[in-house]
Amino acid sequence: MAKNLVIVESPAKVKTIRKFLGSNYEVDASNGHVRDLPKSSLGIDVDHDYEPKYITIRGKGEILSKLRKEVKKADKIYLATDPDREGEAISWHLMKALKLDELEDKKVYRVSFNEITKTAVKNSLKSPRKLDMDLVDAQQARRMLDRMVGYTISPLLWAKVKRGLSAGRVQSVALRMICDREDEIGAFIPEEYWNLEADLMQTGARKPMKAKFYGRRHEKLTIHKKEELDQILKELDHQEYVIEEIKNGERTKKPPIPFTTSTLQQEASKVLNFSTQKTMRLAQQLYEGVDIKGHGTIGLITYLRTDSTRIADEADAAARKYVEETYGAEYVLKGGNTGKSGGKIQDAHEAIRPTDITLSPVQVKESLQRDLFRLYQLIWKRFVASRMQPAVYETTSVKIGAGDYIFTMSASKLVFDGFMSVYIQEDDKEETNVLLGKLQQGDVLKLSELIPSQHFTQPPAHYTEASLVKALEEQGIGRPSTYAPTITTILARRYITKENKNLYVTELGEAVNGIMKQCFPSIVNTSFTANMELLLDKVGDGSVKWKTVVENFYPDLDEAVKTAQKTLESVKIADEISDVICDVCGRNMVIKYGPHGKFLACPGFPECKNTKPYLEKIGVPCPKCGGEIVIKKTKKGRRFFGCENNPDCDFMSWQKPSLQKCPQCNGYMVERGNKLVCADEKCGYSMNIKSK
């Protein structure tokens, strides 16, 4: 009987797929890539048509040796790596490393499956194809561009900041976005505004109803200052509150669309508090195969790297049938629910969904570890909900006149839960008010109390992993496979730090971003990077040659590096000599960059290993005790301004305090962008720094 060899990427898949195939199939794994560019050099011959110089990855020799023995025994070889650009490239590298393209007595095929189920695997083996060299070339171009950026720019960062740092085509843009957001937050000046509510009583009622101030009859008003509020309160004095309009209506809330890589990472972060890296690790396990009681080892979800919301017709029909049988015909979605489409969407894959809709979370719970179960449940519920009818609310809105002013009340009641019987997102958890009592137009309501409240506008939110992924996707930076590794890298490099889900730039990150903005503005430009991603996609669909992209990119990068080397010759960031004397050997200590930013180290290392925290003074007295303000860092590396007399003085500020006193309240002021702002929001005084 003919012997067939199926080569997959990961050992986890071997167990799953072997079970689906007969004894005439051998299944083995390559453990990911087997060839890559060398670590010791650029690995690209820029003088000879940008030819890449691939070598066998260290440690993969034994795996290739084993695969060569299996190849000799086989008549047919099926390259069954992941169904994407990276997987296509791994198959091509296997072809080259095992010299499969030189074998005349054996047949070599490429197969791929979007889900690891018996049906999908067997069907793919029945319809094998050739390697898609356009996809391979797209991966080669991406790999070479990333290598060019990393290997030409990183040495500049080593020389000027700290060894071991790196620049990256996507990671540097992500760092730039986080730094820009920090600048926005730092420059934000809160603006005062007031809300006004009225507690109104209906005749015979026990509790008041809350109405919100809207404005004048044909003009919505924002109350900016206390003086404006006082004028409105004065005009409302002794006014009658009369119901002028009641509108009853209906509002629907659409079901969610199935998960893409990006939306899965975002929702898992919000709901399950998973990092992007953890979400992808767990999703990989669910895709490759899990041992389920009564079913054996099976893949529970479809391929996890996708930006498509398309669903296969069979899966769509199965989900609708499940909804009808479980919840009733009235819950089945009428029409489709595919959501977004457009130029940036790669539609080769489906959305992320369960491979078998009948395997409900309840049925698999015993077989899955807690976090695996929680992620599967999230994916399963989202997919089922996407095939269900919208939720329906009855709504009531009331307009109340009081002299020249209008107040409003609104209420809603869920009358058909639709998809919400299965899946409730964070923003679905809105307060569902009981419908307002039997109000009629012309009714006069009695005023119990007017309740003003002072507020201040809030700065933009710090990025979280979830919101950064969303921003990267919206701006076309990176692709589904790169979101998690990008964030993981800049966290590992300590360019950013994470506290309570929020991402903050560190002193080290600021230094690296500063050099990148100064010397390589195009590399950290979001539009440039997004356009490069589109070009790489065009390589993948065969409309652009990969070497055209590479040869157009490298000369400009090379020129920028040479210019940067000259520009940065005069820049000395690390190893500045300080006036602090080493208390071990008496030398003047130097300023170095560590994982959390600057610190003091003895230049006599390794003989003297003395180090100290570097407290950079900024020449401003502490507003609380008169001591000196120094730059400090949280345990995770976020910068703040505190008193040198800590712990005796607990003064701290996220913004740099100023020598200037507030002329309005005599409090201390802080720098926000190009303005000085009173630290007391209630004072609200601000002035341009230039006018100091």
C-alpha cells in the first residue's frame, strides 16, 4: 500500500490529524520554520538582486534528518502547514531544505485546512494544490523588510542608548503611537462644565423622576461656568414643569459579528482580562486540538489568524439550525451578518468560530482547563449570537418645559432579548430603566430639587492592549499575526510598561522613540507603514513583484542610516559622568540606561559593581515641604515627579511642577504641553509657557 507523509508545523497537530487518517499515512511536524536568515549578519545580498541567504535554523538539523528518512519511505508528501502566508513560506522552506523539488519518483503537494476536523483534513487531502509562490514571496518580502530595519537601525540604538535594544518596522510605529498618546494626555487641559438634573414628582407618586437639563427650546446648551449655571437657576426659579411631548418608540440592538483575530483579542482583554499573547496561545491550543471526553482529540475552533468575518455556508446553516432547535424559530437571524469588508480585509479565511456548533461550552467544560474553557465559551457564544435576531427595546422619551428651558427624561425596556439571551457585551450592560409611569402631555410635575454637579473634561484614555490592537488594525499597521508579537516585544524591551491594563511609555521608550522620530521619520510614520502593508498584500495576490518592494525600500533606509550616524555622533545619551561619588571606590559614577531607565553605576565595573538610583533633579521646590523635586519611576518604570524627602513627604505629580505660582489661587502649576496649568482643576487657570 502506498505510503503518504503529511508534514505539519506543530507536534500538537500530529496527534489530532493522525487520528483522522489510516495506517498508510505518517504524520510528522517541522516545529515551525526550519530555515531563516542568519542571526550573525543582514543575510541579504544587496549588491546582487537582494538575494536572501537562508540557512538551517540551529537545532533543526535533527528534525530535518528525521523528515528526510520519512520522505524516503513515502510515495506522496503533503505539506500541511498553516493556511496563511507564514505557513506557505514554511512549506516552501521545507521543500528546499528536504530537496523535495528535486525528487522525480515522488509526488509533492500542498494542502491546508481552516479547521482541524476529520472532514476538513480528508477533504483537503482529496484536493491538494501547488505551492502559492505569491504568498511565499509576500512572506519573504515582509521578512526581509523587517530584517533590514532591525539590523541597520538597532546598532545605532546600542551605541547611543543601551545594548540589546531593537527597532522594528511595526514595533517602532506602535511605540510611536503610544508616545503620541502620552503627549496628548500630558498636554490635555481639563475644561469645566456643569450638569443639571431636576427631581420631579408626579401627582400620587412616591419617588421622584430624574430629568436632565437639555437647553433652550431649540438649542442644546453646555453649561461651562458656575456663573452660567447661576443665571439658569435664577431663570428657573418659580417656573412650572410641564410635559410638552411624549414619544414612544422601538430601538433594536444588532447582534455582534463573528470574531476576527483583532476583535477576539480585544474582547478577551475586556471580558477575561487576557493579554493578547495569552489569547493567541490559548486559541492556538483550541485550533490544534484538545482531548474532549467522548470525542478524542479534535480542533475546537477554526484558524485563529484572520481579519475576515466570512462564514462558510455549512457552518452558517448549522448555527441557524442550532438556534432554531435550542431557542426557537423567532430567534434565528433573517439575512446575513458579515459586518465589515474592504481593501484591508484578507478574505482567504473564515472568521474565528467553533468547528462544531453542537459542542456547547457545557459539553466540553469537564475536558478543558479553566482559561481554555473561558476562551472557547467566548468564541462559541459570539458565533451563536451572530446568527440570532437583534434585541428589541421599547423606548419612551419625554420633553419637559420650564420657562424658556427644556429638560428631558428617557427610559427603555427590553421586550425581546434576541442574541442577548446568549451573549452580552460590556456596552450591552446598559441600565434598562422601567418604563416611565402613566404620563400625559400637559401634566404638571412638582419640582422636588434641582441638583447641579461640577465636572471636568477628561484626557484621552491611555492605550490598553485591546485599544492598541484596535488602533493598529484601524490604521492598517501590521496584520492579524503581528498584533500580539508586536506588543509582547515592546513590553519585553521595556519601552512600555503595563499597569492596571493601561500601557505607559518608559524613559527608555521615550529615548528610543526620540531617536526614531529624529532620524527615521518614515519608519515611524503610520501612513508609510500602512502603505507598505498594502504593498505586501499586493505581492501576496500577485500584482506586485516582491523584489520591487525590497529594492525600492532599502536604498532610502541605507541613506537614512548613514545620515543618522553622522547626526548622532554628537549625541551622547548614556554614560554621562555625574557628580555623585561612588561610596565603595571613590570614582565619579556614570549615568547608564537599565531596564527601567537611567541609573548610576560605577565606571570601575566589573571590579566595582556599585549602583544607585539616579534621581534627576529639576530645580523646583516641593510645593508641600520645600524639598527638591526629582524624577522618579514606579516599580514598573512609569515616570512621575516626587519629593526627594520621601517617605517623609508624599508629594507626587504625573506632570512636571513649575516654579511659577498660580496667580489666581497661589497654588502650584504643572506643565501640560506648551501651557502652564494650575494643579487644582477647580481653579482652572492656565497660561502659555512662552508668556512666563
